[in-house]
Amino acid sequence: MHETPRNGLIGDRKFSRRDFLRASGVGMATSLPCPRSVRPPGSERSVILLLLVGGPSAHETFDPKPDATEDVRGPFASIATRIPGVRLSEHLPGLAERMDRVALIRSVHHDGAPIHEVGLQLLQTGRLAEPGEEPPHFGSVIAHRDQRIGRTVRAPILLPGPIASTGVEIARGQSAGALGPTFEPIVPEAPTFPTTPRRISSAYGPTEFGRSCQLAKQFIEQGARVVTVNMYSTVFGRPSWDVHGGSPFSTFDDYARQILPTFDRAFSALVDDLERSGRLESTMVVAAGEIGRTPRINATGGRDHWPGAWSVVVAGGGVRGGQVIGATDPSGGEPIDRPVTLPEILGTMYHTLGIEDESHPPIRELLG
């Protein structure tokens, strides 16, 4: 299997900001989406994927169940948003204030094994890896297709680095696979951009995730088409969205004190910053985890893996804000309206990047 480059390296090669803007050579053909239509030059859009590694609990984030029993409802209250009738976790006030610019998908699910790696593969590649092969990350596919139609190739960016460990040592969907090193996502070495105004810089928060979101926006301004931000590099030994309720995983206290405020601040700043610069319409921001959590709290006071239902947040890139797609049952355990698959999330990102493919259909309801 191909390894995602660490610390800006592929083999013994270092990458700079200039490298990511490079034009590339010929890549290896593989089983990839076949574009039916491509956006004309001058209308290019970009995607920033905020990968919420570990799998957020929808009950404590984007799909609270305030009327459910305590073992389903969980420890947090819910708050109103700018959209009548739509409520979010009390720890997401920034997102609540921006719901008119954001779409929620509350019925995401998959039928595979309840492990992180299945969702990571489906979300970023559209399918599961077969023995001896690894499907390429969607940013690598875009770079490969751009080369084939004669466009300048922009290598996909991975911030702040690759996912290190999620439990099972199989592909996590963040390599170029059979496309080879030319199209491998790169981890830039401490890029230097013009000094950002202090008030904007501080808006993202003094966290690695906040800094990575700010860098993602700056890379988009420099011409990147796909930037993936891994909010966490592992689910072990540090707070992440993997809220099983006890060590080495996270607790709801971690959600309240650190994880939710960090996400809310950085996501809100990114949406505001993109809108301020006039780039929100051309930049799709997708905040997605790879798996959901059990509808009832477990014996250790957390929630375990549950691929049956969870939520994804989308803004920009032609998406109509202020809408909710899909719904879950009263316990949040399964979709009861408009089930959405991870390949559809991927297809929506492909669509905004100019690729139409029948095997990865976009979520048409999202698009304005």
C-alpha cells in the first residue's frame, strides 16, 4: 500500500508551497470516476474537507434529541438557530448563528463494518479497498483528471498531517493509490503566507485545528483545488470525536471543554473568512466524520461506533444554506427521511469540482 507522506516528505523529497502548484507528469490509469461534464476554465471551484476524525455524536452536535429520554438525549442542552425549528448542541453557538449559510445532512449512514477505516475510505474514495489495492483520495483523482484535460495540476493538500492510527491498520483513504506518487496528497512544510490581520487570525482560535483551517483558506487562495484538514491524527490517548466515555478515548467533558468549542470557533471563522473574501460561493466546506455513535449512552458514559446514522455539515460551493436534508428517528438510530450515503457526499464534492459520475451521484437537494 502507498503511505501518505509525513512531514512534507514523499520518499526523501521535501515539498514547498511552490511544489504544490507544480504541473505534473503522466499518472497511472485506474478505476476512477469518468467525467460527463467539466466546468469551463475560469469557473473552477475548490473543496475544503474538514475531517472530524473519530466520528462525532450527532446527539451532542448537529441532531440533538431534546425530547428523548436521558439515556438517548445525553448530557447537553440544545439551542435555537437562525432557522426556525432547527436546533443544535448548546456548545455550537457559532454554527447556530450561521445556519442561514449552512446546510445540515442528518441522515448519513453506511452498511459496512462499524470501524473508522470503512467510513474514511468511503468518504474520501467512494469505495472500499480491495486486497492488494487502494482507491485514490478524491483530491488525487481531481489532480489526475485536470492533467488529462490539459489544466494546470494542483496537488491535493493534507493538513496538518496524515491520520496516524484509528485502530485497524488498513487504508484510510488518504493516498493516491494506483495513481502513484505524482498525485500523492502532500503535507506542506510550514508555509509562509502574507501576514493575516490579527483579528482574522485570532478568530480561528489558538489551536492546531484553527491554524489548519486558516491555512486551508490560504492554500485555496493560492490555487489549491482540494484541501483536507484532519482535525485529529489519532483516536487514542488524546481527545478526539471518538467518545466511548473513558481512557484512552474521549468523554463528553472533552466534548464540552475542548472539542466542540474548537470546532465551532474554527468552522465559523472559516465560513466568515471565505465569505468576506468573496470565495465562499466557489469553495465548498464539508465538515464530516467517518462514523456515527450509538443512539443510547453506553455503560461508561459515552457512545460507541454506529454506522446507522450521523450528520454532516456543508457550506459554500453553490450549496443552498438554511436547509436540513434527511431526518432520523426519535432515538437518532436510523434515517427515516432521505437516507444519504458517503459516496453521495463524495459525489457532491466531485460535482462542485466539475466531475459528474453516475457511480457517485451528488445530493441534488443541496445545490442552489
